[in-house]
Amino acid sequence: MVMSLEAKYEEFWRQSIKQLNDVVKATGGLPIAPPDEKGQYSLWYDVRELRLRYSISVERIKKFFEGLREGKVYATKCRRCGRYYFPPPQADCPYCKASDMDWVEISGDGELLTYTIINTKPLTYSHYPDYIVAIARMREGFNVLAWLRVDDPKKVRVGMKVRLQVVKREPEGYLTYEFVPAEQ
Amino acid sequence: MRGGVAIVGGVGHAKFGRRTDATLGELAWEAVKEALEDARLDQKDIQYFVVGNAGGWSAESLPAVIVGEYCGLNPRGGAMRVEAACASGSAALYNAYLAVASGMADIAMAIGVEKMYESPTPTVVEFIGRAGNYFWEFENFGLTFPGYYALYMTAYMNRFGATEEDFCKVAVKNHYYGSMNPKAQFYGLRITVDQCLKSRYVAWPIKLYDSSPITDGAAAVILASEELARKITDTPVWIRSVGVATGTANLSKRPDFIGLDAAYQAAEQAFKRVGIEHRDTWKYFDVADVHDCFTIAEVMAYEDLGFVERGMGIQLVRSEQTYKGGLIPVNLDGGLKAKGHPIGGLRALVWLLR
Ligand SMILES: [Zn+2]
């Protein structure tokens, strides 16, 4: 079962604050952990905590996110040179030095180029079960990277046909895209 | 050689590993002091210095000025940090090389330093995972650093019939040499293919023993112009050629996953400058230090650098031709794999032309 992000995250931060408080109390006022039996040296536990959450600009590619709500994954295509842009669906074509783009829905048919299973996860992914990250070559000729959803990871093969689809990522409940086997 | 640039003996190297005994400044100083002593130079002789550091996981967010102050190098140089992910140390070396080659400085120092153990492992995994295109490949898909290279390993295995066992042999070799390097994180620690095969997956098919460790470390080198180099030392190591190139941030934009085009392009530039053809290049070198953050990276480097044809790198491993005495000995210092991989740290890449 997937533990919520909040619970996992809060627990991680709570532990580090507890560690700080414990050591300050134990040392009579120094946030310094003594050396341990594993060869760890004396360490100052940082009194200041920095949590980061960025606000990322999406104004010029809003159409992409509107597309997700309609179940579509959009790329951009330069009206002058015909180049596809994804990801990101660029608002500008640096080669034509122009911003004259069409929004085109990605066909969704792809062939698996490679994949991996992420076993050791980043902190902010620690609440998900191990996940497959795959790259597929789409019919249009460009590649897409996304999670591949399968029942049995052992059945995944380079070269297998996959389909790109819009899904809700749980437990956060936000819209994104992922691959599923085409024959499913 | 007109306008030549040499490493003038001045090479300093802090012990790599879990260096929780030293701050960022103290760690850098270990390397800087050794480099100065090695070249018999003083801080006042260093006209320019540059610091390679990726950072994020360590408390000092603008480390160049910290290092300059601690090591008594300020105010000379600009106390600038250069970042090129895992090539930050090489970027510092390249930057110092440009300073000397352009005539802006007669003597310059490149420093690489990283303190990764200031953050817990999941946070470090998070930081390196964000090193590609954050919004399009991390925010939604949580790729990790081993994950990036695992995408290459899967494709390479599929295309050329290489096995997980083959790649473990790279780890065994690098541990073998690292075990003899007192500055290495895994000094004294050899491993077997079996141990490697039984280690847990971190990003299938990459296992723990295919991976370089989290490392604190520092290194420094001093470069000098041709005229001064000969005065400083009788044995300058000339930098004959350098090349740099860049791949895409989004992995999905790469045309294939069996080699690193940026490494190929950088090698092409470096070879062209000295008139070497980019094939069978093993015959021009006595030894090579290549990027082996993961075992697959070392094998791809054999091919990108043109030691052998694409797909033949794994044969070099099978026939043990990258050990000492082989066709082209590689990473005799233990590599990132066994010596340690402080992301912005510096390994003096000294290619000795035959
Ligand atoms: Zn265009």
C-alpha cells in the first residue's frame, strides 16, 4: 500500500528535529553528536532547516497542461522547420529563432528503446513502490520518457510496443502521462 | 611547444571517503597544501584559481570563496565555482587551462572539492536525480543517477549481448587497483564477481557494486605556462590536448543509449588537435583514466574514446585488456568506482602520449 507523501516526508523531518533536540539536551547545550562506534566523527547538527519547493513558470506552455485534462499529450512543432519539441513542448524554436509553433497531439504509439527499475529512490519518491522508467521512440520519430505500468516487470522487453496515456498519479492525484503495453 | 600548458608537479589529493572529520575548507586545504608543497610554490604565486563543486548536499552553498579564504588564496583569482555535474572537477581543470593558455595567468590552480556526507543518503539521491532536466524527467518520473546509466546499460546489454557478469568484471578490476591506493575510499578492499552479482539492485540492471559510492574528497593541481613550467620542475606533464562537448539534459533527446555522444565529440576534438585518428586509439596511450561512475560508463568510454569499435568494449573487459599489461590499462587509481566519486572532485586526468 502506498503511504502518503505527507506522512513519509513529515516523519523524515520530525526525526531530524528530534535528533537535534536530543543531542542539545544530552550535551548541555551543544548540537554536536559524539563520535560513534562506526567511526563517525563529532558532527554539528544543523540548527537551521531548509525546505525547498519551487514555483515553476508554465505560462507559455499552458496548452500542454490543458491537454492533459482532455486526455491528450501535446508536443509543439515549429511551423517553419517542422521540428518537434518534446519534452518540453518548447515555446520557441532556437534554430529558426522564431516562436511560431503548432500544438500537436502525440500519436501515443511507441516502441521501447530502454528501461530501468528504480529500486533506491529519491526522498520525494520514497512513498512509491519501485517504478519502471522507460524511454520509447514514438511514431513521429522523437522519444518520450515516462513510467511504464505493467503487472510483471519480467515481461518487459526492449522493442515491445507501448502506448502513451494520460493518468492520475496517486496518491497525489495529479495528471501526468505514462506508458502501458500496447497489446493490453 | 608554443603556448604550452603543463601540470607542474603540483598535484594534491585529500583522502577520499566518508570524511566527516573535516569541513569543506579543511578538506580543500589538504589538497591545496599538498599541491603547493609538491610544486614548491606559495599562495602568492597562484595568480588564478577556480573551484569545481556541484554542491547542494553540503551546507556552504557558495563554496569557492570559502575555499579561497580558508586556503589563503584570496584575493587572487575570482574565487569562482564551476559546475558541470560529475565533470565539475574536469571543468575546473579546463577553466584553469584556458587561463594559462590564453596568457591571462602564468600559474593557475584548479581545485575540486565535495562534501556529500553532510546530507542523508535519500537527500543525496534526490539531488543527483535532479541533475538532468528537473521538471521533465525528475518531477514526474523520479529518475536517479544510477537510473540514468541503467537506461544505457539495458540498451547496451540488449544490443551487444553483454551480461551483468561482464560489467561486474569492471568493478572487480577497479576495486583491485583501488585496494592498492591509500587515498581511495575502498583502500584495501577487493571484491569478487560473485559478490558484485549478489549485491542489491539500485536501478536495475545496475547493482550496488556497479556503482561508485557517495564520497567526500578534494584534489588540486597547479598549471603553469611553458616558460614557467620548466623553471618550476624538471618533469612538467604537458597537457597536449583537451576537448569538451555537451549532451542533452533530457535523456529522452539522446538518439541512442549505447554510447555518450558528448564523450565521443570531446574525444574527436582532442584527437584532431594532435592529429590522431579517432580509431584504435589504444595504441597512442600507455594508460587512461575514464569516467566510471557506473561500470557501464567505463565500457562506453572505451568505445567513445575510440580504444575499440562500438560494441567491442565489453570484449576488452572479458579478455582483461584494461588491466596493467593489457592493450590499454584503465583507471589504475581505482577509478570513481573504488577510489570514490565526490561529484565535483577532481581526478588529475593525465594522458601520457607515447
Ligand atoms: Zn524551427
